[in-house]
Amino acid sequence: MTVMEKTKTKSQQTREKLTHPVIDSDGHTVECEVAFLEYLKDVGGPRMVDRYRATDIFGSFVDMRGGWYRLNPEDRMYRRVTRRPWWGLPARNTLDRATASLPRLLYERLPETGVDFAVLYTTVGLAFPNLLDDELRQACCRALNDYNHDIFKEYSDRLTPSAVIPMNTPREAIAELEHAITDLGMKSIMMASHVRRQVPVVAEKFPEAACYATWIDNFVIDSPYDYDPVWAKCVELKVCPTYHSGTMGVGTRATVTNYMYNHIGHFAQAGEGLAKALFMGGVTRRFPGLKFAFLEGGVAWGCSLYADLIGHWEKRNGNHIERYNPANIDRQLYVDLFKKYGGDKLGKDRIIARLMEDSLLYKNLEDSSTLRDEWAPAKIEKLEDFNELFVKPFYFGCEADDPTNAWAFDVKRNPLQAKLKPVFSSDIGHWDVPDITEVTEEAHELVDHGLISEEEFREFVFVNPVHLWTDMNPRFFAGTVVEDAVDKLMASNPHR
């Protein structure tokens, strides 16, 4: 009996009831490391393979110091080295484990998942953009893109892999974009959400401690580089930047002993930081046709950020910021009120005397060298601009079992009655999905439980993914099994 002769899964049964395809915008392939290292050898030679083997790859994903497994428990606590991911892949179901590594098997089993077409992301390559070794980082990304291009090219009507793009400098990002999109013909990319850089003064004066003093470069605000050429290259190559970085090892997600504590919310935090920077730094204003997707963090953080941005702008936009200028305070009135209402404790003569000349309230802490209107790069003039510059360009990867996906469609609660744009993201291949045959059925539970409508489910698994991938590249689905359905959708709804 072949895999396809088995009893239909619940996800297959769910798919058969739908009148539209299901597009997975974030499945995962689990690389065969033995085969990948042959590609790395071709790119960088035997010594590059040796450097790879000597590096704690996933340690770098969460902590610039790495080496968690090389330390004993006492040293881990002494050095405060973050607990890295462990047992991150399903193991009990050997068939699913192999499916994530073998394109032919995944292609054969894709109908079992209820998915018609899948955009796939890396597993080991999630860590590559974080590698500190410049040559190793670039060689690993190049080798991985060659590897995934080669093993998936026969199955392009249902599966497409995403290229990994390092972002430590605009130059290296553009070089890998050119190779992956122009040379290899790949259609989707995974960029780093940020680069963790050492604080210069610490690196200069105390180099041995520099790994303990880092900051997050979001590529826009306060970055040492101008990344606009990278966004321009994405527009030129008709490719949508998508992001799948984490923030384990940062802030409150840096425990030494508990991976689950570090994991919860870390993808969302990475997406929130970058989305906020792209919006407030004016990238979505300067590149109005560019789309962005933030993966595996859900959409709840996007709804919260959207409301937060509006609330902050309404209070501290360029027209209103003068409300808070200490120069506006009427000193005499202020002191008179203290005299009248201060009583024995606050109305004493010595306090009144100091109030006239030395109160912190009068001190202007604003620095003329920085922006007074911190919204100026985005050029926000009216509330409706938030729709154009946040709602339209941003998409949010949402896993099947996340009940907060429904928030994206809640026009009663979202400001300006907005619908944000969640895209179905199965995450097959990772521990989040112990059984790949359940993902579409599980996603449809939002409808079954009355949280969203069938039409909103269609937007989640079909309409939003189509626009994410085709608004910049209308030929993205050419030659795929969903091409006809996509063409019909685009003919009736060409722009979103």
C-alpha cells in the first residue's frame, strides 16, 4: 500500500469541503546535514566544513557566546549562557521526520496535510544569519540556497524553498539576493529580522567582555548602515522580504535552564521590533509597493502594535509634541497653586522658593540634535495613513493551532475597523507539529468554534497568501497546481 492509498486524513476531508486552495506560507524542510556539507565544501572548501563543525550553530541563534553544551551547570549560571533549543524536531513519527527532509516524499504526502501549495523555510539555516564568522555565515547561506534549489526544483508545481539572506551588511544581503533570485531563480526569501551587534565602547575598551554587551540593529533606526539599497533590490527582483528570526537570548528570554520560557513569544518579539522600525523609520513610505511578512509569531502582536502606534501618534505627533514642552509651564501660576494647596508639607517657603528656579518640570530635556517629531520619517499626516503604511504592506505568519489568529479579523476592536493580514503557516517539520496531517483541519477549527467565518478562513489560507506572493511577483504561482485559482482571484481582486 502506498502512502496515497491510506484512509483520508481529517485535513484531506477538510480540504475537500473547501471551494478554494490552501496555500501554506511557512512550512519547514529539515536539511540532510551530510548532503548539505558537500555543498558547503563546494562553496568554501574543506576548511569551511571544519569551521562549521567547530561552531555551535544553534548556540549562535540564541547567544553570541554559544557553547551551552560545552559548559557544566555551574559555569552556565556563572556566565549566564542562554538555554538553546533542544529536541526541536518530531521524533516519534519517523515518517513525518523523513518527510520534512525528502522533497519527493513531502510532495507525495502534501495532500494528506490538506495543503495544495507550500512555501518552505529552512531549519538549520534559521541560525546561519546569526553566525559571527563573516566568511562562514556567507558560505553557509550560499551553500544552503544551492542545496535547497537543487533538491526541490523537480517539485516546483507544489513546493518552493525560500533562500536564506544574511543581513550583517547591505552588501552581503544584495550579493545573496542576486545569487538566489537571479542566478538560481528562487522566488521567496528569508531575511534576518535583526543583527545583534557589540556595543562599540565595550568592544574597544573591554574586548573580552564585548559578547556580554550587545544591541539589536533593526536595519532602520540608528543602524550603522543604510539598508535602503536592500529594499530597492527586493523591489527590483520582485521578491517579498519575509522574516523568521528569533529573540531568544535577549531581555527576558535569556534563562540559563528553560528553553520553553525563552521560546514563548520570541518570534513575535523579533517581528514587532522590525515592523515598528520599518513603519516608524519610513521604509513603508519610501517603498510603497514592498510587502513584508513576519513569520511564526502570530498576528496578535501585530494587532497590539497597530493600536499602540496609533495611540502614541495621536498623543505625540509633530503637531501635538509642543504640549509637553516645559517652556509652556506658567511658573507663577504653578507656584501660586503650591502655596494655596501645598499645606504644611508642600507649601513651605523653602520649597516654594526652589520651585521658582530649580524644578525639574522647567528643565528642557530635549536634545536639539535629535528628532522632535519622531514620526517624521514615516510622514504620517492623518489616521488613514496607518492603513496605507502598516495594514497594507504587512503580513503575519500564523500557525494552525493559534486561537488569537481571529483577532486579525475583529474590525470592532481593531482601530479604523482594520483587518490585518494573517497567512496560514503550518510549521510542519518542527516540534510544534507532531502530526503533519492535522494542520489544515486544526486551522479550520477557528471556523468550527465560531471565531471566524468561512470567508475569513478563505482569506487566511488563500486570499492573503496569494497577495503576499503575487503583489510583487505576479508570476509567482505560474506553472503551479494553484495557478488557475490564483488567476481567477487576481482578475476579480487585483489589489489589496
